[in-house]
Amino acid sequence: MCGETVSKAWLTEFCRLRGKVYTDYSTLEKQQKSFSEWSEDQYRPVNLFDSMFGSEMRQLFDKDDIDFGAEEEKEVTGPGKQIVSEFDKIQRSRQPHNFMLHNRGPRHQTVKICGSFDDWQTKYDMRYDHITNQWFITLHLPKGEYFYKYIIDDKHWVVNEEETKAKDKAGNLNNFASL
């Protein structure tokens, strides 16, 4: 077998295992040539309602929306005011923060992160990215300053040398994040 055939077979299998679809460049070129030329003049916006129900149904719905003699709705919240749910309030007060630990040497079985953002109570599992060779997690945390450490294989609590380090009130060396 020639090297190109083996490479295509390997890439196809690699993509299949990753849940991706491998497409050869020559196949893409053939597909692209089969498309006709396009210009902005040919563009016609699609009305989602008409495509789902048809234009005849739209006329019926438009007539149903007319209320003869109905009273206008009064604003409950007043002009310019919005009602904000508790969920939205919490989400606005939190910021996403990425934590990454580069994997040097042999690959660890598990890596977790634990920190002062929840009083060192929860150990969050981190995911491993084979391409960048890093463990990572994104946590949505309230604004503030936090100390944290990485837990490798449920045994070793470590500080990442590539991140900011600081000592907490007890004098322990930890990673430090300020949001």
C-alpha cells in the first residue's frame, strides 16, 4: 500500500474515534466546483413562519391578533424598568475563569482542583486535552481573590509553577487568582 492510502485510512479512523468526519481535500474541491456562482442579488431572506406554516396560515394568525375594543396593556414595572430573575443576578455576579495545569512527564490518572472559592470543600474534576497536553476546567466564580491547589491522583496537592503563587493567612503556599 502506498503511504497516502495508509495516511488517509489512519486519519479517517482517528476522526471517527473523535466523533469527527474526515474529508479529503480533493473531495472538497470537487464539491465546491459543483456549486453555482452566488451573488447578493440572488439572496432572498426566508421567513421562518411562512416556511413552517405557509403564507395562508399567516393571514389567519394576523386576523386573530386583532382585538376589537380591547383595552391597551398597562406597564406593570414602569418605564425603563426591567424585572431580573435571581438566576440572572447570580450569573451576572460570576465570571468564568479557566484553570490549566500542563502535564509534564508521565500522564496523571486524575487531576482535581480545590480552593478557597468554596472553603476547600469540593474537589472539581479536571478534563485532559490530549492535543495541548493539559488538564483544564472552567469555573464560574463570584468576583474576588482565591487560593487554590491541584490534586494529582488523589494523593499529591501541588502548586503550578507557571501560575501566580501566594501565601495564605496560615502561611501555606498556594496558587492565587484574582477575578
